[in-house]
Amino acid sequence: MLKIENLHAEVDGKKILNGLTLEVGAGEVHAIMGPNGAGKSTLAYTLGGRPGYEITEGSVTFDGQDLLDMEPHERAAAGLFLGFQYPVEIPGVSNVQFLREAANAQRKHRGEPELTGGEFLKLAKEKAALLRMDMDMLKRPVNVGFSGGEKKRNEMVQMGILDPKFAILDETDSGLDIDALRIVGDGINSIMRDAGKGVLLITHYQRLLDYVKPDKVHILAKGRIVKTGGPELALELEREGYEEVV
């Protein structure tokens, strides 16, 4: 579903990704772990199409299409979802209205009928309940006044409503307490894994992987994948640290 070959990328003239190669199939969850400055967030932003991240070499194919040839909104409409490490607040913009506009824009791009107000509210209530979020929170401005954990759960509600084919989740576990971690993990499984979709899960810690069992764990260091293994590799990192394992 997602195939990255020899990807090189730089930011402000500084090389960050140095020949990264990775392939994630439909229905698979792959975890990316690595020390600070390894290029994990750069990989996420590059795949999402964030301005300022320049591809100098390599290719990325998503669902049979050239991902790097698409604008960010086209990548989203094709079914790619990017979950941010630090979700932004958007004062004055209703969460419900924002989500409805986003969902209908994608449906229109795919040639599907737009959701009516009633249809959308039913869908929003279903996804909010899955992440144990009160509907009153969805009526507030996007992420305004939310705790770190609430922002992450809100983002998972967004993912459920947009129904992507593939999700890139950048440190979704940061800011989560024990209960929220389990709720978010269950949400990822229900929305993505159980539906046969792909997930690239970027994390520093093994704890989220207790709930979202990865098919493969990759260690990213100095802009490239240096080691790949099963879930046991994350446990090894937890015990030994990056220096010993790499």
C-alpha cells in the first residue's frame, strides 16, 4: 500500500533523510522508533506534503499512485491521514463544522454523495463514543482548551470520520495517561487495523505497542532504517536503549 524507496529529504538545506526504504502493506501496522533527531517527524511531514521539506532523491508510491506528485490535499483525498505530534488549536472554528467540511470535501473528490447534517452527526457520535469523547467537546473550537490527551483523542475521532486508507501517526502516545493510552490504542485498532487498513506508527516508547501490536518494528537512525524486527525489537529497545541495540 505504501512503498518508499531510497528516500532522501532535506529541510533548509540540511539533509535529514538519507536513503530510507520501507514498505507497508494493507492491513499491516509498522512501528518506527528511533532516537531524537533521527528523522521520524521529517518522514511523517515529507509523506504528508508539508511545505519546506524538499525531496532530493527517491520515490514514494501510495496505493499505486506517485505520492510525491500530489499536493497535500490530494494526498488526503486519496486516503492518507497524518496525525500530528502536536495538534494545533484553531480558535473560532467549530470542531463539528471543520470535520463535516473535511469529510464532505473528501467524499466529493471520490465522487461520493456528501453527508447531510443528520448523517454526519450520527457518524460523529459513533466515532466520539469509540474514543470516549463527549459530543459537547466536538462543538467547541478545534482543540481549544483541550488537554494533551484530549487533543490526541480528538485527532483519532477525526481519523474515524475521514476513514482513510492509511494513517501516519506521529507520536500519538505523547501526552496520554494510562487510560487514554488504552482508549487511543483501541481506537487505532478498531478504525484502522480491524478494517484492513495500513498504519505507520511513530513512537519513542514501547507502551503504545502493548495495545497496537505491530507486524514489524523499524529503528530509524541518521535518516535511514538501520534495523527491522518483530514486536520483540521494541522490548529490546526498552531494556537496552538505542546505543546497545543499534
